Amino acid sequence: MLTPLAHDLGRYMDLLAERQRLVASNLANIDTPGYRTRDIDFQFEFLSLAPGARPRVIEPLDLTVKNDGNNVSLDRETRLLAENALRFNVASQLARAEVRKIRMAIEEGRSA
């Protein structure tokens, strides 16, 4: 059985994985005429997303649109990649710590 923290970390990491897919897609389409940047409203989705549901994909506002109709910004997307990697590393460290706590509780229960 998962602890509430482990459950929340799993949801958070799922959102990070979805955002990673969207950012990679944005970068892959940086030169595609008419392509519009896609993202998720991270904080809204984490607080409201039902278990097993897919996050709502949005088009970020106030991005500069190039002459070909594409609004992908290399600077923005590479920043999001770095930010996403940092968030994922922190979440995975917290998840490992939570697993260690559960493992210790199980081992203590066996020796009692």
C-alpha cells in the first residue's frame, strides 16, 4: 500500500513525464510552420487531476509568433527541460527516501 506522499510523488512524476513529452514535441516542431506550443498548467493539474486521468494540454499565452505562425521558443523550451529535470530529480530522491522508510518499517515488523 502506498503512503499518501508516495502516491502524490507518483502523480507528480507522471505530470513531469507528460510535460517532458510535450516539450520534446515542441522542440521537434520548432521549424514546422503553424505549429503552436503546447504545455500543461502544472500547478492546476497537480491539484485537480483525477487518478488515471490525462492532464489538460494548453497553449501558453503571450508567446511571440513568427511569420510562419510557429510560436515555439528555443529558450523557453530548453529552460523547461532543465526545470523539469531538476523537479524529477528531487521527486525521485523523495520517492527513494519514502521507499527506504517503508522498507525499514517492514524490517522492524519482522524482527519484533
